Amino acid sequence: MPNQTQAEKMRSAGGFIAALDQSGGSTPKALKLYGVEESAYGSDAEMYDLIHAMRARIAQAPAFTGEKVIGAILFEMTMDRQIDGKPTSQFLWEERGVVPFLKVDKGLEDEADGVRLMKPMPDLDALLTRANAAGIFGTKMRSVIDAASASGIAANVAQQFEVGKQILSHDLIPIIEPEVTITIADKAEAEDILLAELTKALDALPEGTQVMLKLTLPEVANHYKSLVDHRAVMRVVALSGGYSRDEANDRLSQNTGVIASFSRALTEGLSADQSDAEFNATISDTIDSIHRASVAG
């Protein structure tokens, strides 16, 4: 059974979830935005050391506490490392009051039928067992919708819930994330199809079962309000998806009951060259702005 104190925080606390789960493919871009060029590291090991240092710096910032940051999504390697001498998930919960989640997907298949499904995860059971031992509360897995394809979106949602049930069997709460690409011409139509498919999948879950949803901020405000209110949904969170932080916050504030789970928008403005005082002031302002947008609805 998931930690009930953490579950209650996820259901009702005001705040947002920080996405600190950049994977191997997105790490160089994340580091570059942080002011660390590829010339600064000569191997994957050095690259991962640098991204962990960035994440640890964020997590140790005075403003990064469960008062406004109620959860954080970790990359597998981050779960396996330490912050301030403690395993990362233990540090987050015990020292910061932040509920730890784990990114479990292994990347995306090539586009087919307007979607990019998740690659196979043959070692998922073993990873979930490790996550439980590490004190992880839930997981996150991302797939992508690139067109308003009814059959493609149905397959995308079906895959998400199939894996979600496997995660639930390990007493972890899955964050279902079928991201809609923000630049597609038929985004609103794709969101209509997605809402219908998610509703069907949620309706089919057994009574008492709950999942979380991580969704692209919609074209129509409160488009997903019925999902926020659904019996099988613990929380709906929003990804920034390439929107600037200001636009993401503006869109988020118009969606009642939805909170942020931002990655790039969270780290916008942070730099490896900043002094601790400058860094902490910047992340504090960022946390305040995302928190305001998350509780505005």
C-alpha cells in the first residue's frame, strides 16, 4: 500500500510537482540551458555527475520544500544517488517534505499513426521493486501524441494504462502522461479525442483504484475538469511542454484543480555560474510563480 501520508499530500496539498527527471537524451540540452556546454564533460559519467549536481543544488535550495513543492520526479540514476549524504528520495521526504516519484519509461518508439508510443520496458518489475525499497511513492511514464488520430490516441492511452496497472500491482501510483505536442495544428481536436479515451480507461478501473495524470496544458481552459473530478484520479498535473514559464503559468492558472509538473520551465533562468545567493533567489522566485499558478484555479 502506498504511503498514506504522502497519498493525502498528493490528493489535497497546495503546490506543484518538480520534474527533475531529464534522461540521457535530454540531459545535454538541460545542461546547456544551465550554462554547461558539452565541452565541459568528456563522458556520460561526467555528464551525469554534472546533472546530478544541478538537481542536488535545486533540491537543497531553501525554497525547495514541501510547503510549495509537494513532489519531485527523479531520473533512475538520481534515485540511486545521494543528496547531502542521504539517498535522494529519503532526503526529499525526510528533509524537505517532498514526495518522491520515479521516471520509469525508456524513451519513445518512432512515430506511427500520429503517436510515439513508449519503448518496451522488460526490466520494469525489477525497477519497481527497487523503487519501493528506495521509498518512492509513484512513477511517471511519457508517450507523445503528434496528431488528432483516433486510433493512434486510443493505442497510446491503452499502452499507458496497461503499464499503469503493472505499476499499481507494486503498490506505486502511476502518473499517466500522454503528452500532446504543443505545435501541432490539430491540438484541440487531439485533446478532445484524448479526453474521451482517458475517461473510458478511468471508468474501467476498479473501485478504489487511483492514478495520476500528467497532461499538456489544453487549448480550452478546464477542458480536463471532468478528469480532475474523476473518482479514479488522485491528481491532474500539467507539463510545460515547451511553453515559456510565463505562458505555462498563465495557461495553468485558468485550469481549476490542475497543478504544475514543470521541467524546463522550472529550471529557466538558473545557471551553473550563479552564486548560491543568486541561484537560491532565482529558484525561490520561480517556485513562487509556479505555486501561485498551481493554486489559482
